[in-house]
Amino acid sequence: MKVFLCLILLVQSFISGGSDQPPFCKSCECQITNTTTVRRIVSCRHDVERIIFIESNWKNEKNETFDYDIVSFQNGVLPNLTNIFPASSLVSLDLSYNDIISIGSNVFMNLKNMTTLILSHNDLEKIDPDVFKGFDKDGKPSPLNNLKELRLGNNKIRSLNPDVTDHITELEILDLSNNPLGPIDNSTLLAISKLSNLKELYLQYTNITSLPDHLLHTLKHLQVLDLSGNPITEMPRTLAQAKNLTKLFMNNTGFVNLTEKNGFPELPKLKELHLCRNEHLQHLGKHSLSGLIQLAVLKLTDNIDLASIDPMAIAKAMDNNGGAIWPPLKELYLGNNKLSYLESELVARWDALLALDINDNPWTCECENQWLIEDLMPIYIKLNPANAKIIKCAAPIEMKDIKFADLFVKKSHMRCLDTNDARPDLDAAMLVGVLAGKYTT
């Protein structure tokens, strides 16, 4: 109870004008969160240019820093950020949406506890190599060792200076998304390659067609990679070097057909793959995903031309006698593709799935898909009853719009189409009519 009362008093002091209220709270929004640790959050969206570098907003009369933890300055006009930030114990600084064009040297040198820096949604074209340089208590150059996350998305960066990462070598998350990098040049390659502790790299919508051959060679700890929104038509060879990758995003790329030869390399720890909105993707061939032996989540949705998936697409061949192993798939999303058929061999244990989506495909309701009704529908109804109730047949014409759920309840057996998509169920009536006419003339 005493702890709770103390927290209430602290919140009131920080937010509601108590005597110890920090100056930023007079013109900005302030709040306190208390999950595992107390966090003091300041959000400034007005008059940013005037208040951001006033020393008394950061320190009291005794030269003691105010206890800000997460600070955000947005919607300002700060084209040339050259002033050095006053000393602060903050751990996160958000400077997005401030029309920043350039940043001077050493501006963050006093923010030694900063772990997250957000510079997204500005007008940065380049970053000076000394922007992230710091100094120790003796005035000697010192890196910002605590900086773990750097967000540079949605700027105008075409290249990184090779030395720009020299002072942030402990970085674990780098976001360069939505920058016109085009082909990644050697300068940018060197800058990224120095980040040996990097765990997450975001390169979506950077207009790259591939990755330099050795980009991922030094990134031994990389776990998350996002290459979405780029006109990539061939699998980057350097992807094979990302042995610790656990999550890969390749949405909205230029892939057409993935086969065993041009498909994914062996990524022994990859657990989650996103291949969505690839409007040119038509086919996943045999063993095209076989190198993903630990795959648990496969998101393969909204590929409007994806008409076929080989039943052995994710299986890995073990010998020449047809033996194979399947990854321990737990979630499979195949919604809104162009699939009319799906073979049961695609997944080893459909009953082991925890999530499933096969809706919004033009399913052909004939005998080759009978297993969808008999075997898969009970599983689908259990996992996703809402979707299972609305999935429909698209062909043949006499089955159009009939719901899978109704076929399942009625234990219907769907007829087989012949090789020319003829309708043998109507042949008998036609033959009777022909014969009747012959013998009555």
C-alpha cells in the first residue's frame, strides 16, 4: 500500500503540476508507466524549436538532470540539428517528423544512457560520420556503447558513410526502410558490415534488386531481416550466410516461380517466413522451401497469381528413395491467392497446426480436393470457425458458391472431372436423348 501511494504521489508530481514537475511538462504531455520499471515519458509536439535546447528544461538550479526516460520531439522545424543535447539520463529519444536535413557532429555525446534513437520521417540525405561520436569523462573520444536501436526510415538516404557506424558498434536494430538506397554501394556495405552485433535489419522499400554477396557474412547474430517492397527477382546469395536468421520478410517482391534451384537456401533457424502480396508469384516448386527445416509460421497470402504449390514445396528430401522430412509447421496462412487445388502432403501434420487460413481462393470442388472436406474441415472449424463457415467452392459451375461447411455436414462426395473438364454426370442424359432420337426416326 505504501508503494502504491508513493507511486500516486510521483505521478501527480510529474504530471499534474507538483512542485517537482520537470519543465518540459509545462508545455508537453507527460506520463508515467509502471510495468516492470517506472518510465517517465515526455511527448512534445508544439513549439519544439524553442524549447528543445533550453538548458533549464533539462537541468535544475543545482545542475542535476531531470529524470526523463523516454522523450519525443515531433512536428517541429529543425532543418539543421547542430546544437549538442544537454546531459540527460534518457534512454529513448524520438526526433521524427522534424524536417531534419542535416545533423552536426557530437550532438548526442551527452546522452550516454540512450538505447533508442528515432530519426525517421525527416529529410536526411546523408549522415556525418561523427554524428554518433561521444566522449568519456576525460574528454577522450568514446562510442555511444549503449545505443542499441537506430531508426532512419523514411528519409532520403542514398548511401551511408563507411565510418558512420564506428561509434555505434553495439547496435542491435537498424532501420533503413523507405530510403532510396537503390543498389547498395560499397560504402553502405562497409557501414552495415561493421555492426557485428546486429540482430534486426530493415531494408524494405529501398529500391534494391539484390543484396551484396557478403553483406550478411559478418552479421552472425542477425535474427530478423525485412526485404519487402523491393524488385528482387532472384534469391540473394548472401542469404545463405544468415545462419541465425529466425524471421524473414519478403513481401511484395518480383519473384515469379520458386524452385529447388532458385528457392531458399538452408536457413537452419528460420521459424517465420512472410511471402505476401507478391503479385508476380505463380508457383512454389518442389523443395523450394526445403532448406527451412525449423519453419513454424508460413504466411503466403494475397499473391493474386499464385495458382499452385507443389506438395513437396516445404519438405526436405532425405534420400533417393523418396524419403523426406517436414518442418514443424504451426501456422499456415494461404488466404487470397489463386489456388484451386491443394494436396494433403504439403503439411505433415495438419492436426498439429495452431492457426490456419485458406479462404478467398477459387477452390475447385471435385474429388481431388475431397480431403479438404473430409479431413481438413474438422481441423479448420476447430481453429478458425468464422472462416471455416464461409469458405466456398468456385468451380465447377454447378458447385459454385456452395459452402465447404455444408458439404462437410452432409458428408458429400464430390465427383471427379475428366482431363478436359467435361461433365460426365450429364453425359448419360445426353446419350439417352441421342439414342431416343435415333430410334424414333
